[in-house]
Amino acid sequence: MQQHAHWCAQVEERVRAEVRALRLDPMHDGTQVLSIIERIGADVVIGSCGTHEEQPSVASDVAAVVTAVHHSICGFGPLQPFFDDDTVEEIWINEPGRVFVARSGVSELTPIVMTSAQVRDLVERMLRWSGRRLDLSQPFVDATLPDGSRLHVVIPDVTRDHWAVNIRRFVIRPSTIHDLVHAGTLTAHAATFLEASVVSGSNIVVAGGTQAGKTTLLNGLLGSVPVRERIITCEEVFEIRCNHPDWIAMQTRDASLEGTGEIPLRRLIREALRMRPTRLIVGEVRQAESLDLLVAMNSGMPSMSTLHANSAREAVTKLCTLPLLAGQNIPGDFVVPTVASSVDLVVHVATDVRGRRYVTEISALTGRVESGTIELASIFADRGEGLLRERGFPARVDHYRRHGFDVMSLLATAPRVTDSRESDPRASDPTTSNASRARTQRVAAA
């Protein structure tokens, strides 16, 4: 182990010197840098072994040294194996000697031990991709890594002693909502209904707790937007990914050292409306930007967003509260009926004790308000036996009809089929209407 560390130190020192001399950027000139690492790695290891008994293991030693040095210079150092592991959902560092990862929603302490200097160097390397800064005047930072992962860092003296680093990875990248059926997130029946709702231009809010899979579900919904439409997404940091041919992604920008140049989410939403969108997507509403989203929805702009909430009902309540943060001139008497008439569906997602993410309910806003409370109609709900059809219906049936969908057929519950899948309440629902699925695909491809 000591010999390996010694080789790595020698190789890394020589490689860094040559990279600086050639003015290469390890992040962008990875192929050239790797060639240099392989050449110097072989030279150092073979030169050390000479003709000794270790000769048969030279090839494996060279490979190990090359991998370690490559991770250190071109990758993310000791954390790189976790980035290469598709089962790792999140990585976080509480202190240099305590590095955790999460797999399937379950956290575990890793054997990785770093130094404070390694952690700082690693964060600085990650931030190079985003152009965002981290210093005493700006002790928090949110950024996106090249693979789409989201980086969040907090430094002392906001934290007690050490840099706190969180890296959220998006392991599941659905291209359509039906990709999430196989993951057990929802039933095929519910997926077909949501697909038709997106095609029909429904305003949808995806609600849930932290790490519940809100952005993943939103990505799946975006896969149903017809190719003829234009999508504009607004986020604090880039997280949304979709394979749409006409898609523009925008993110906020922090203020400069002089305190100028800040671009908040509200500004992005207003600018997006000037870019000829047919779909407006807001990554997540937390504050006054919810007012701008509601105004866009109310003006006939099909929109989708995510929101932190514990249920569909609480999501609606929060949507009625957040716009009040925009100023004292925004009365509740305006907000509540606007939410009732603008939002069509609320999809709530959660995580169970095993770490599996699933849809708990899909509810429609009927448009009616009684004593200041917006009426909800439950369309699908999970009450312990899987996501099953309830009695509710969406309010704007005419929107579905204009796009060629019969809501009664979409939501009709066929007789249950007795087979092995009945033992798993989260298995794909056999009641899916094949005709509705085919119609949705034809409209989406139009």
C-alpha cells in the first residue's frame, strides 16, 4: 500500500508538471492527459520494479497507478468510483474523514478518508464547470456538474469546522413517464392518464419531500410533450433533462463581487414568456416566483413545476401562500381563486421505508372554492394497496377532447386480471387502455 501511494505521488507530480508545461486542461484535454499518465505511470512503476520478483504483477500495478492518478487529475479523486457507480444516488461529506453515500435511499458510511486540502481542491475543481464562486462573502453555492449531478457546498463559519458537501446524482433518467412504470413509481394506468394530460396541455404541479423523485417524475412528464411545441425551463441550477428538439434551459445567476448582475428566478420566468414558449417549466417554486408561475398559467400558458409538500392538499395550500411573499399588494382573495382556476393536477410523490420512490396520489383541482378552501378530486391514490383509481375526474375535460382523448375511457377501470402480478401492488396495472396509449403516442408524434 505504501509503495502504491509512493508511485502515485511520483506519477502525479510529474504529470502535473508536464500538463502545466503543455498548457493542457485536464477537464477538456482528457485524452492527451491520460496518454501522459499512462506513459509516466509505466515508466515509474517498471523503473522501480526492475528485474525483481514483482515483475509478474507489474501490469496490474501500472493499471492501478494510472487509474488512481487519472481520477485525481481528470476526475473527482477518491470520489470518482462513486460517480462511476450507477447505484449511488447521493454523495456527501460531513468532514474529511466521514464520507457517506446513499443507495436505494439508504445511507452508508464509506471507508474514504480525505484531508481538508483534498476536499477544498475537489470542490474548486467541481466549481470550474459552473463558473460559480464560493468564499466568505458567498458561503453557499449550488452548481451543476458535467454529468448533470447537483452540487451544494457550505463552508465555515456557517458550518462549525469543516466544508459540508452534497452531490445529488440522478441515477434514473426517464425519457417518458412510462419508463417510471418499470421502476415501480406508478402504474401503467396512471402513467397513461398523465401522458394524455401533458399532451392536452394541463397545468401540473409535482409535489413531495426532499429526495422523493420530483425532478425525475417531471423529466418523465416532459417526455410526453409533442415535438411541435417549444419548451422553456427555468431553474436555480440545471437539473431538468429532456430529449425534446425545441428546448431552451435557463438557470439563475448569483450577484458578482460588486453586488451586481444577479438574475433571480422571477426574472427568468418573465424573460421566458418573451421567448415564444408553448410550455413553461419551473424547476421548483419556493418563494415569490410562484406568483409569476400562476400568472403564466392563468394566461393560458401550459406549465409544470415542482414543490415541496407532504400531500396534494398541502401543496395546494402552499401554492396559495407563497405568492403572498411577492408583496403586501398581493391579497389572498386574488391568489386562492387564481390557484383554483389555473392548476389542473397535483401529483404527489414520496419515499417508503425501503427508499423506493412512488406516486401516492394524483388529484385534480375542480375550480371550486368553499370558505376559502379549494376543492380537490382524487383521481388516483395509494392507500396501502398500490396506486388505485379513485372517483375523481379532471375539471377541463374539453382540453382532453380537443386533443383526441376520451377521459371516461382513459380513467375506466377494467375487470381485474388474476395473475402473479397481483401479489405486488406496485406492479404495472393491467387495466391500461391500449387504445388510449396508441392515441397518445400518435398525438405526441404529430
